Amino acid sequence: MGSFRHPGVGFLPFGLCIVLILFSLALIVSRWKKGTSVPFWSRRTWLRPLLGVVLLGLYALVIETLGFPLTTLAFLLVWMGVIERIHWLKMISVSLGVTLVLYLIFGVFLEVPVPMGFFKG
Amino acid sequence: MSDILGMFQGLFSGFGIALTLTNLSFALLGALLGTVVGILPGLGPSATIALLLPLSFKIGSPVTSIIMMAGIFYGAMYGGSTTSILVNIPGEAASVVTCIDGYQMALKGRAGPALGVAAIGSFIAGTVGIIGLTFIAPPLAEFAIQFGPPEYFALTLLGLMMATLLAGTSILKGLIMVVLGLLLGAVGLDPISGEVRFTWGLLMLQEGVDFVTLAMGLFGIGEILYNLERELSAELVTNKVSHLWPTLNDWAESKWAIVRGSLIGFFIGILPGGGAVISSLVSYGIEKKVSKHPEEFGKGAIQGVAGPESANNSAASASFIPLLTLGIPGNAAIAMIFAALLIQGVQPGPFLISERPDVFWGVVASMYVGNAMLLILNLPLVGIWVQLLRVPYAILAPVIVLFCCIGVYSIRNTVFDIWVMGVFGVIGYLFRKVNLEPGPLILAFVMGPILERALRQALLISAGSPLIFFKRPIAGSLMGFLLLFLLIQIIVTLRKKWRVRSTLSGA
């Protein structure tokens, strides 16, 4: 960590942590004094963000095994079908279109080595 | 004082760079993208530039990629007003106050003049800002060349403090975000000794937290998750927009508002922590104060549109000054451009103009061109952009998430980064839930390494004596200014508390 005269690796981070603890305590105290509490999530508003995060996690989990095109298509279908519930015909056509466009932009135009899964070769 | 002739020569060569076909098309692309994200609520310029950071690896030339990103930033200032006026939802943060009078004008059937005066005001103010940038940046950079570590420490500290105090609603929350940002910036190899910090043994973290991953998570994913809670539906006041060109009467009423807005925006834009959002708020307040009919504000006063919309554009141009001359970004969107320059191997700072004149003058010249493009895009073609508001968020949201995922993946070709981005996304969402602004965090993250290196180098020079920050004239005056600024803030806060208490006891 070092001393003030010879600051080392941990010098700034240690100081910052102490400052952070002090600020956080001050914030907690000031909140506590006001004493008003609003519910963090009103009714079921947490559901849609949670579904979004879960979908993102699943996407990262399977993209290397299933490949980019299939995972992306599934992601779009599930997102629009489960989170947004839009009309199935629109959902399928938009999903197919977006997957194709994203593949063209990243895979072909920008030459990102996206994992291809079953579509290899 | 560097000579005026040199500046004209620089500008001239800059136009030579900006007017090549590639750079013109990327300036147009940036202006188009900026207009689009400005119009679409729930996607701001910071998030968009973050989204495009991985692309800047592919573009190759630093001039071209910065031209595009700058275009997105000032283009969004044009687009934002459209949504504010027609839908009463700010298209992006700097157009919040435009909702107040712009929407009222639209309700009274004066959407056309409101949009027109916003676009013309934006163009005039944007150009004023760039003229200021052209002639103030070179002498400022020359002056900053003599800065050593103590000066840099004082300057970054001042910048960070002003950014938190000016930007946020709560000073304490802003400071917490700054400290968090500094800590995140410390992950990885220590800049001076090369030792490893905060990696929990994870090899992937040794290079530090990647800026793109952090920015995309906090701004991209975080914003999407937050918007998922609410139904964002845009209802247009009117489908037909006519009489875009303001009448002589409108013009007479708004011309001084545009002039005042341009100047206010410029001076606030230069300040670290200033920028488009605050300048539009200040301009609205001033217009209301100087107006002979303040009672018209809130009921469709054209000055309430002209002033703020001008101010945010000249602030957007002016905020390039601290970035390109001192290497210090003043707001989140500029921090993204800072990162893009670093990705391209260009070090923003006092040596930028002399070492990479092509980057500086090319970008500055392209901004003149870009503003002219935006005037055309936003006046006759505004009807086309309005149709964009019909694209439902249900389709937009998953597409943006996918863009973030593939963008982050493309940097190092690892799924690990998608996970990290997801984690920052959740954090960004929770920040928004508890009213913590992610802006100061990203600024602190970018400035952290500069601040730490300057602090430790300065203390090494002075053999540990902190007096080094006060003895040298420039560092000393900066620190003095910082202390004065803090003192004023404390007095203002105390006076407010005292007033509340006295009214409470009086009642």
C-alpha cells in the first residue's frame, strides 16, 4: 500500500474505499432521517426487466454451442413473444428479418467471427 | 498566443480532409444516426456511441470514426427536440425543457414553427460553438503544454468535482458514483508498478474492466431494462407538420433567445461537467427571467423552444474543447469519444493539435459540414423522421440488446464479456431505480488512471509533500478555484437548509 510519502499500489484504492464507506453511511443516515419509503417495485414491474436479464443470460450461455443465427432467432422470438406479446405473424417475420440483417452487418460486412454452430462450413 | 494565420491554414487543410468522399459519408451517417437516436426516446447519444465503439476498430482511420461519433452527438441535439415537441416525451436528456413550451405550441397547431425554430436555432448555435472551438482550442492547448503532474491532478479533480456537483440532483449520490468509477478504473494492472489489483485471480480481469463493456452495460442494457418497466408508447399530436419556416414575427421573438442560448451553451459547454443538459436548463431559466411576458412560458412561448435548443447545440460543440486540448472529457458522451480516440491510438491532450493536426482539424471542419447537413435533414425532411416514432419499442429493445451482445463479443471474441456486460446492465438498471446518475461514474472511470498517475507522480516529485499542489502557480490557482467552488456549494446548501428550518418554525 505504501505511505503518503511513498504511495504504493493500494494507496488510492484504499483511500477511495474509506471515502466510499463514509459517503454511503452519510446517504443512509440522510435517507433514514427523511423516513419516507416508496416501494421499490410497484406491483409486478420487476417481471419484465427480470425476463430480459434471464434471456440475455441464456443467450450468452448457448450462443457458442447453438451458433449465432439460431440463438439470435430464438432470442428475438422469445423476447417479442413472452415479454412483449405482439402478433405472431409480425413476430416471426420481424425476427427472421432482423436475424438476417444482423448476420449481414456483423458476420459478412464487419467480418466478426461469430460462432456459427450447426451452420458451420 | 498562436497565430491566427496558422489556425486558418489548419482549418483549410481540415476541410481538405473532411470533404473526402469517405469522411463526408461517415459525417452524413453520423448525422443520420444522431437524428434517429435523438428522436427515439429511450436511446441517447451516449448509449449509441458506446454501441458503435466496437465498430471503430473496423473503421481504421481515427479521423473518420471520430467524425462519425461527433456527428451522432450533435445530431442527437437536433433530433431530440422533434419528440419533445410532437410527443411530449424528451427524445434525449438535453431536450427535457423543450417539452414544456414545444408541446404546448404543437397543441395549438404551431408544431411547424416550433420544429423550424428549433432546427434553425440549433444550426446557428452549433456553428457559433464550432467557431469558438476553432479559435479557442489551439491557444488553450499551447497553454496546457506546460502542465505537469500536479497541474493535471488539480485539473482532473476540479473536472470530476464540477461534473458531479453540476450534473446531479444529489451531491452525495454524485460523489458516490465518482468513487465507484475510480475504483472500477483501478481494476487490473497498476499504471506505475505493474502489479495486479482487484482481479480475484481472474485472468480476464487483468487488462482491467473494458470501457466498451462497461459503457454498453450501464448505458445500453441498463436503459433497456429500465424502459421495460414502463410502456413507452408515442402518441403524435399531429401527423401533418406545415409552416416550418418561422414567420417574421416568430423570428423577431426568438432571435435574441437564439443568441443568448448560443453564448450560454458555449460557456457552460466548455466547463468540465457542463454540457448540453445543464445548458438547456439554464437557458430556459434565463429566457423566462428576461422575457417581458414570463406568464406565457409553459403555454407555448417560442423563446422557450429557441433558447434551450440553441444552448444544447452550442454546448455540444463547445464540450469538444476540454477533450481535444486538455484530454479531459466533460460529460458521458464525450467520455465515449475519448475512449474511441484511445482505441485508435490517439492520445487526447495538449499535444493532439500539434501531433495529429489531421484528427483535430479534420473533425472540426467536419462539424461545420455536419451542421449544414443536419439543417437540411431536420427542416425539409422532418416528416420522414417523425414516422420513426411508429417503430414499437417491442421491436427496438431486443435489437439493441443483440447489438450490444455481438458488439461486446466482437472485441475479444469471448462470451465472458457478454456476462460482464449483463452484470453491468443489471447494475445500471438498479442505479436508475434509485436515481443514481451513471454519467459521473463513467467520467471517473475514464479519468481515474489520469488522476492516479498524476497524483502519484506529483508526490514522487515532491517527496511526499502535498504542498506541491498549492505552491505551483497554475496548480495552486486550480486548487484554489476548487476550494472556492466547494465552499460556495456548502454555503448554498446550508442556507437552503436554514431557510427551510426558519419557514418551518415560522409556520
